Amino acid sequence: MAHSKGGMTRAQMRDPNYFPGIIRGTPLGIQHVLAMFVSNVTPAIIVSGAAGFGFGSGDISNMIYMIQMSMVFAGIATLIQTIGIGPMGARLPVVQGTSFAFIPIMIPIAIQFGMPALMGGIVAGGIFHFFLGTFIGRIRHWLPPLVTGLIVLMIGLALVKVGIQYAAGGVPLMGKPEYGTMMHWGLAMVVIVVTLGLKFFTRGMLSVSAVLLGLLAGYAVAYAMGMVSFENVGRAAWFSPPNPLHFGIEFNAAAIIGMCLMGVISAIETVGDISGITKGGAQREATDKEITGGTLADGFGTALSGIFGALPNTSFSQNVGLISMTGVMSRHVVTIGAVFLVACGLVPKFGAVISSMPIAVLGGGVIVMFGMVAAAGASMLSEVNWNRRNMMIFAIALSIGLGLQLEPGALQHLPSTLKVLMSSGLLPAAIIAIVLNLIIPEEDDEEAAPEE
């Protein structure tokens, strides 16, 4: 007997090619956008600030442009995944967006080498990521939960400092009396409290979009306090197409190496998300064709983003959870959401409204999001068999990676390219964990058991 939900049979819900119609499909597609929206535009705001054209810089037109492009190219990359172009695209409900994973690498590149070098690194990393798609299945064993969990944990730990800085008033205020005042912290706490309340005491759309609604609540409080200016919204145009090489392009060794190495991590994340979608939505394993197509689309979307001044794209894990929750596997539903994203990104006034948000409000949101990244890493590590071998690999990788991140001055005698890569903490931790996991032999449980 076929059960139904909202007029759909169970077979239809599990079919990626089934289209529930515009009336039912549109709210489901918008729900996917709401689930990923804040996480998608936040990296653009953070990298803009690091590059010197964010909050407090006077002219934030470049930030507005980057916010626009984060929406446009997340939408385009998602369309490539859902509709497909030749071998590219998983043809599954895969939502693409700007990845937090790249932020610890992008910030030092933007500060030391500038935006042209960052964009060159994104394009090169995207091309490398594309070619990974041809043999991604062969290197999956390189990244068991011990390695992937450590990497995700390190990403979260590298980002939590940014959340605290934003909640206290942002980097432009550091060292000034207004930095860390209760006015700023109060706005951040409004966002955190509202987000937690909606996430755990409501259901459906309210729960899914809890972070977005928490930010809107903080925005409303800031507006009531006279802390919001719509001056840039008035100056922004109603329509603006993507501008090729908006920030220029330059091929720098540090940027290219960093983005290529992060491309490996992003590719593995995409493989995991595609597998999660097919298991959660269709109760089956992902096919080789779906994994290859999804990874090819991932890389192509990233390279295309870099050409137009946007940031790297990857699959969004929160949307995998949404598919498991709703049970709707339709790729056409996600296509509707992608079209909505592109449309929003072509309107600069939309980006200007986002950029008018006080940085302390955003701080409340990113404290939650970056903390969840670290928590996701801890969750992945819970699958690890904690014998002596695995504990030693984890200990060495974490100690060196986190230590270099906390004390970058220890690397002052290294060449600038190597210094940027090593001081992120993320890349040395990842490389150490991957290499040690490959060369240190596995340990029998009997040998691993502690003596009594």
C-alpha cells in the first residue's frame, strides 16, 4: 500500500525526477533557500571585511557585489547539480553554496596577497576540484572519520574567534572603548536566544529557518535602537549582472596550493552529502555516476565563481538534513529554489539590505553557525575507535595545527607563501592527519586495550 504525504505517494517522494508542481514545489524550494541562506552569504561578508572593504570602510560597494555573487553563483552551481550539463551534475536535489571550510585559508590570502590572488586561487582550485571528480572514489579511504572529523573540528575552531569579534562590535572597533560594550553583546544575544527558541520549540519552516529569523529579530532590535542605516540601499541599483574579473585575477602560489588542498576536503564533503541524500531520501546508495557528476559540478561551479568575483562553492550539508526531514527527493524542487537565489542575487538592493545589518547582529548568528561546525566535527569523531594509534594521530595533528594558528609568530622565518599556508592551522593539521593515517599501521583492539 502506497502511503502519501501532501498528495505524494512514497514512491514519488523518493524519485529525484518527480515534480510535485509549482504550487507544492515552490514553498519546498524556498525552504531549501531559507535553510542555507545565512551560511551562504556570511563568508562573503567575512572575506570582504578581511580585504578591507567591509564594515566601517566607508564604501561597501564591493561587499554588496560579493554578497550578490554568492547568491547568483550558489544558484547557478545548484542548477548545474539538479539539471546537469553533460557529465556534470548529480541530477539530485543537491544545494550548492559558499563553504565555511575555505574561510581560514581565504582570510590570510586576501589580507597578504589581495583579492586578485584570491580569485586566481579559487579558479585554479576549482579546476583541480573538477579533475578530482574523475577519480574521487579511489581516494575516499584517505579520509576516514578520524581525518574528516579533525578537519571539520579545526574549521570550527579557526572560525569561532571571528564570531566573538563580530559580536563585540567587529574588527574596525578593536582597541576602541565601544568594542565589547553591552550594546553590541546585547544584539548578539538577541539573535542567539531567538535562534535557540525557534530551533527547539517550533516545527516546520520556523525551525528550519531559525538562524535567519534570529538575525531578522536582531536586525529589528538594532533598527529600533537607531543602529541601522539604509543609505547604501538607496544608492544601490535595482539590477546588476555579474561582472567578469570584477576584482581582477592573479595566480599566486600560496593561493593556488591552499585552494587546491581545500578542494580535496570539499570534494570529500560533497561525496558524503550526495551519499547522505540518497540514503536519507531514497534509502539507497549513491551511484558512481552521481558521485562523479556531483564532484565535477562542484569544481566547475567554484572555477566559474572565481571568474566573476564570487567565493568557492560546495554542497550544503544542512540541506541534506532537510531532505531527510521532509522525505522529498525531487531535484526540481531544489531547481525552483536555485532560480529564486539567482533572481535575488541580480538585485543589488537585496545585497545592500544584508550589508546594512550591524556586525554585532551577524556575530550572534555566526557564533551559532561556527559552533555548529565544530560540533559537527566532534560528532564525526564519535565514530572513531579511540585506540592508541588514533589518539596519537589526533593529538599530533591537533597540537601542531591549533598551535600554529594560535602562535603564527613561530613561523616568522618561513617564506611568505609557506607562512600563509601553515599559519592557517587547518592545512598542516589535515596533511599531518592524512599522512600519519596512511603510514601508521592499524592497531588490533587487543593491543589497544589499556592494561588493568
